[in-house]
Amino acid sequence: MQSIFLKINIKIILVIIVLATGAVGGFWLVQKNNSSLSGQLGSALIAPVSAEEIYPMFLCACCGIPLDKNKICCEMAQERIDFIDSLAGQGILKEEIILAYAKKYGLNSFADKEKQEEFKEKLVAAAPDNRPIISLSPESFDFGDVSQKNGVVTTLFEIKNEGKADLIIDKLDSSCGCTSASVIFQGVEGPRFAMAGHGIESPKDWKITIPAGQTAQLKVYYDPSVHADFRGYAIREISVFSNDPIDFERKVIVELTQTD
């Protein structure tokens, strides 16, 4: 009789073990499935943003209005929209698209200046201590009266790398085809850049490296013949793009009064 009870008890214990094992296995499978589901939900929550959400965040540099794919104002706007489309098409996240756009076209391309400042604060917080730091001086220059008959006038600004790593300048731009600029380093002048798509065709795949503590010059040209009929006061901006992780677009200004 005892052996019968012993056999029954052993069977009961085995059943309990099997059930317990199954429960643990089931729990593990549920947890695994939930983890997988959480990953899927997480991916959904950080799904790539649509390009349409990005367009109105930025202004067309030529026309000064927010980008709109349904109302393309000029070739410059089309180029910028195409750039956003190409990034969005790669599944890149919103913050990364904004950063890539700002680095390519400058922080001043933001339509909302508060958003621009918020974004710059993020860059400052993330920037390393041993970064390159670009300095431009003076910040502006006044040509005074510029005679249309006398032709092109020029001036120089100083570029200094005040950081601890190499400063790499890879593009210049201007706010008008009448104004162009180049970089002079160690006595050698590089190619001239002007407003993209207007006047001088800006070169591709160009860059200059300025070691920490060294200086170069930004040479700015103003050609009054580009707007031969214009008379009066004008102000033009020149942008310098570099690998400075905070001020990757720095601007200087030239002023003038065009006369006969």
C-alpha cells in the first residue's frame, strides 16, 4: 500500500514540476514577445519624420519665405526641398535632418528664430572642449561710396582658429551675386564663391585647413556692374562654413552706397 501511495506522490510531483516548467517557459515567451513588441512600438514612436514636417521650418535664402513643395518660389528653394526629401527618404530622424540641413545651409535658415536659438543651445551643450573655434574680425566693413564706373572693390577680414583642433573651411556663400569671396591662407588665394546659383559658379569639393592658433584672410569682392542701374545704399552678407561644431556658419557684412 505504501508503495502505491509513493508512486502516486511521485506522479503528482512530476506533474507539478512539468506544470511549473511550462508556466516559467510561458512567462519567458510572453516576456520575450512583449520585449519584441516594445521594440516595435519604440521603433514606431521614433519613426522617420515626413519631409512635409521639415519644409516650413526653414526659409528660402533667396526669397525669404518658408519652404513649400506646393509653391516652389525659385531654384534655390527646389534645391533645399530636394535635400530634405533625400534625407527623409533614407529614414533619417527629425533631429538629424535638422542638423544636416543647418550645417549645409546655416543656422540663419531657420524660419523661427526661437527654434534657431534652442537648436544652438543643444549644439553648445554637445560640443567637445577640444573643438575648432572660428573667429572672424571685424564683423562688418563699410566701403562708403562705390562708383559704378570704377568697378570692383575689395576688403579683407581676418579668420582665426581659436580652438584646439584643425579648422576646416569648405564653403563660402554670399547674399547676392554682386558679392563674392575667397580665403587666403599662407599667401595663396583659393577659389571665389558667390551666392549659389547666381553669378560666379561656386566650386565643388574645395576645403582649406587652418591649424589651431593660425590665421587666414577672407577676401570680399563687390562688383557694382552686376547691378549697373542700381543707385543707393546696400548691405551684403558673406557666410563662412566650417567644421566648428557650434558656429559652423559665421557671417560678416559689407555696406556701401553705389553711385554713378
